[in-house]
Amino acid sequence: MARIKPQALLQQSKKKKAPRSISVATIALYSVVTVVMVFFLFATYRHWSQRSVIQAEEGTSNFQVRVLVEDDFSDSKKSDVPRYAIFNTSKGLITVELYKEGSPEVVDEFIDACQKGHFKGMQFQRVVKHFVIQGGDSENQAVVEDWTSREKHYNQLEQRLKHEAFMLGTSNMKHEKEGFDIFITTAPIPDLNAKLNVFGRVIKGEDVVQEIEEVDTDEHYRPKSRIGIIDVTLKQKI
């Protein structure tokens, strides 16, 4: 076998292709393209991020505006509802604060009855000393009679009272046409919630209520002289 000389091997290795070297210009071009792409991606990301933030802020702002408008509308509606009723009676004025939040349906019904003139000329049909005075339907005796049957036991009633004196209410029974009656308590009554829908409280004119309470009555607690309501004035402020 023939022996290859070292010189021959050297010449063969020189004949092999050497890898091409990357020029500086190519590297610079690639670098510029890479920087441009990164900048473009960053700019795109920043644009959409800012747009999302703006949309979110606009949505929040619109929501706040809607809430403010709704609150203002709600407040204006609330402010339109009368909060006080002034009963002009033949004995003087009785001012009542209405419990709109506690008894909204009853207050609405009472206001509607006032606006229709339901209470003009209404008589106090029952006057029970240390209990209630009643104005309205003379046939609606159930509430008063149940209380008066226990009048002699009044001092023995338990002291955990649900309501104080001078509360305004109406009977729990469904009101028929022209049947909205009113009761003003003249003493604390333990089971008042079971008898009446309480929807207000006398804040001025307690002395007038007490004067009505002192009138002479017959055995059925009907006043011997006519005592009535001349009219009722509704007010938002007093």
C-alpha cells in the first residue's frame, strides 16, 4: 500500500472549502431590522394598552355619570314626597311627621286621600280617654272596641311598649272607597302593631290631641259635640 506524504495531505486540506465569513454590513442590517421589529412591537403594545385604559376610564366615567343622574333623579323624587301633614281641626292644628321609609304604601295611600279631599269635614267618631281618638268610618268599631274592653286593666299591662303616645295610624283592614280612617294614640299601647298600620307621629299639637281626648262622650265613646277635621295640608318642610 502506497504511503501518502504529509505534503500531499496538506495540499488536500487546503483544497477543502472554508466557511464563508459574515460581513459587518450584514450584521448591522440584521441588528437594525431586529431593533425596528422590537420597537414596532413595543409601540403596538403601548398603543393598545393606553386604549384599553382610556376605554376603561370612559366606561367608569359614564357609569359614574349614570349613577349621579339616577341618584339625583331618585333624590328629586324623594324630595317631592311630602314629609309632614298638618291637620286643621276644630280644636286647633296637629302637625304629623310621616314615616315614608317605614310605611311607604300606607303613606302613599294617605297622601292620595289628602289630595282627593277625603279628610275635609271628617268627624272624630270615637274618643277613648288614655287610648285613642278615631276619625273616619263610624261603622269601623273593631279596633276601638277591642282596646276599650280592656280599659280597666290598663294599669296592669306589661311595660314593654312598642309605641309611645301620639302615634298616627290607620286600621289594618283593607280600605274600601272613602274608607281611610285615622287613629291618634293618646297613651302607649303594647300591641299597637297588631291593630294599626302606624305611619306617622305627632310632633306638634299634642295639646290639641289632649283637648280632643277630654271631650264628653256617650257610652259608646262617641263625642257629644261635633269635633272634626277641617282640612289637611301636606308639606315637605315645616
